[in-house]
Amino acid sequence: MGQAWLFLRGPAPCRPGGVNWEKSICQFRVILVGESRVGKTSLVLRLTEDKFSVSVQQTIGVDYYAHMLETPSMLRVKLQVCDTAGQKELRTMTGSYLQVMLGGLLVFDITNRHSLDYIRNWLDEASDLFDQCKYVFILVGHKSDLSAERTVSTEEAEKFAEDSGLRYIETSAKDNTNIQEVFHMLAASIAEMVKPKIKGGIAETRLVIFNR
């Protein structure tokens, strides 16, 4: 992945073991991956603005959102969320953004079986990047409010997640089910992954720490 650096705001250089977690804010760049219309934008809008609309404009290219939260491992985390378009022809572009991400949510619609196949294909195509860097991904079955219309059972999704080495959770932006929980789960898991590296003085291009 090339030369890696850890950036800190202020004049103090980064030294091994020199991060004061009680006085720092970590920025984690994360990505939302999924087929068009699975509700990725609805998820992040519910998180950042606590609103839901049935007529959310389809993402063209990439949109960015930011949200502050706390994790058990670190005092404060700023999530920089990259919301990607789900068109098949843009899948390569999504993979290029992954190189500066620490992880993300792999979102499918529980009423649309094809959207789970999209995630399966995306994981296969991104496998080379997974060999180069460690990431934290969570499989998200979205639109749990439409459980009567589901075409992918919870058991099937859980089995796919287990086989792929992922955690699984079901969400609904419409009724605000597990929205805060899934993003906190993601941030906490990333915090556990990167904290030993930073304490050991291993710099990361994908992590930014700000002195508070």
C-alpha cells in the first residue's frame, strides 16, 4: 500500500506510544457498499440527521457524511462515512475508495435476494485488497420493517455472514431500528483493531488522530 503515515493536528510529532487517548479524537473513514435502492443513504441520513424519507435521491458517484460518537476503547470518534452508488459499473470505483477506508457496512435489502448476491460478488472482487490490509465490515440486512415481504431469511443471512467472517445485524431506517447500534458496533470494532497498532507506533494512512 506504499509508505504509511499517521497525521496529528498540532506541532507534536507522532511517537510510538505517544497518543493520549483521553485527549484525542480519532477519525475513521468508512464506506457503505450495496446495490442501488437498498437504503444506504437512508441509513446514514437517519444516523446523521435523524430523518427518513421514502423519496431519497439516488446517490450518483460518492457522497460524504460525518458523525461524532463514543466507543468503549476511545473517548470520541468521528466517522467519515462514504456513501457509494450501487450501480454495477461503479463497483471498480468503490474498490478504489476502499484503499483509504478502515471498513464499512455491506448493505442488502431483505426483500431483494439479488442485493445479497451483489454483496457476495463485491466481496469476491475486493478480495485482493483484503489480502493487503485488514478491514472491519458488518453485513447489514436493511428494511427489517418489511419482514413480511422478506426473500432472505435471517438464518440464511447469518450463515452467509459467518462463512464470510462478518458480523450480521438487521436494521430499518424507517422505524429507526438498530441504526445507532450498527454504526457504534462498526466504530468500536475498528477502534479495537487500530488501537494496538497506534500504541505500538505503527502508522496508518487510513487513520487520522486529532489532538483535542
